[in-house]
Amino acid sequence: MTPEAIAHFGLTAILVAVLIALVLLPVASILVKSVEDQEGAFVGLANFQAYLANSSLSVSIGNSLLLGALTTAITVAIAFAYAYALSRSCMPLKPLFRGIGLLPILSPSLLPAIALIYLFGNQGFLKDWIADGTIYGLPGMVAAQVFYCFPHALLILATALGMSDARLYEAAQTLGASRQKMFRTITLPGARYGLINAIFVVFTIAVTD
């Protein structure tokens, strides 16, 4: 074997050993514990059966799916309108607004929740703005998730809309098509894959977060 092949083999062996030590062994330990009781006796799938029989599991799954669906619908709609304005309108200061829209992508996922609590929580600075409402619960969680997921959707949709063929719009204008018709027949079909990607990304982030 050549020295390069030996070095490559050694590096691969080290990476495999690290993977086994940091990932496979902890996962295997968890799996072993999952088929044992608190005393360490083997109980098979009894723990899984007890977990799946718990009614709170279905409630938590339903709540997660509801949160994901609401977050996805609101975020993708707002992000699409924002991306459309950046790519297909004559609004001024587009680079500035693009930067503002993408800025939250640099923040950790807990920051929107903490910010909302400081602003609209029980002792928040703007508590009076929501009258008798509360930021705690589903509305607050959806608001935090929308803020956190927005830049991810905006990045995808702005790219999809920015890649549209300008010649199609020129041809449509020459043929006398209205803006509404161009939006239905050119913009939406051209951005459909971006919309699908944004929906999947936002829903995944919201549910897993």
C-alpha cells in the first residue's frame, strides 16, 4: 500500500471509531435500557406498550401537528408576499429589507420566545397591548415559531422567485395579459417547487422545535 492509501485508511478508521464511540454506543445503551425495568430486569416491549397506551401521547402529537400546520400556513404566506415584493416589485431599499428579513436566521430558536415573554408576558413592557389576552399557550408558540421560521422560508422563496424567466413576463405583457393572470400562470407555477420546499422546511422546524 502507498503512504497515501495508508493515511487514508488510518483517517477512515479513526472517524469510524469516533462515530462508534459518540453515536452508536450511546444509542445502543439507550436501546438496552428501553427493554429493561427500573431494577434492570428484561421486560421486552412492555415499556413501549405502556408509552403508546398513554393518552397524553396522542394529545401531544395532535398539539405538535396543529402547531406545525398553523406555523407553516402563516409563515409561508407572509414569506411568499415578502419574497414577491423583493423580487417582483419596485420597492426601494431592497437589500436593506432583505437583510432585515434574513436577520432572525442568526438567532437561536429560544430567542423569539424569550423576547415575546419580555414584551408581552405577565410583566412584559407591552403587556397592555394584548388587553386580557396572554402570550402563553398556542398563540404565543405560533408567533415565536413564525418569527423563527420566517427567514428560512424567505430564503427559499426569494431564490425560487428570483430564478424565474423574465422573458415569460415580457411575452405575457406583449400579449396583453393582466398582472393577476401573469401571477397565476407564470409566478405560481414557476415558484411551486420553492413553495413545496418551504412548506416542508417550516413544518419540520416547527414540529421538531
